[in-house]
Amino acid sequence: MEIKLVKVAVLLTVIVVFTVSPKVAAQKGSSADEVLTNEKVLTMVKASLPASIIINKIRTTKTSFNTSTEELIRLQQAHVPTEIINTMDLRLRHQAAAVRATSKS
């Protein structure tokens, strides 16, 4: 009887480990410390992620974009959709406005 209980306990432990571990790994992958850059956007575009997913990621993640003329041309030449480039630029402007508002306080 004790051996059956030990086997059941081991089995339950294995089940818990395999169901919890992927969730923990996924949480580590979506770290609050992540900073989205031009390069990461390019990587997502090259991976054929839909524009809507990339735009949502831009809106919900810390960002550090470079929207200089040269970078905008590079993004366009890399076939980054216009709506993604516009969202990147808008996000950068919102961050700059937030910094200005904070510095006035």
C-alpha cells in the first residue's frame, strides 16, 4: 500500500513539474525588463508576425526606438509595414511628451 502511495506521489510531482515549468519559462520570456528596439521589430517582421501583434507589442512594452531619417529609410527598405513604423514614431513621441511633463512637475 505504501509503495502505491509513493508511486502516486511521484506521478503527481512529475505532472506538476511539467505543467508549471512551461508557464514559468513563458513568464521569464515576457520580462518586464524587456526593451523593444528597432532591431527587435525587424526580427519580428522578418519572422512574419502579423502587424497587429507587433503593434500591440510596441504599445505594451518599454521601447527605445531610433526614428532618425536614416533609420526610417532602413525600416522601409526592410519592408516594415507603414503602420508599424507610424506606431513606433507615435510611441517615441508619447514617451518624449511624458518625460517633458514629468520634468515640468
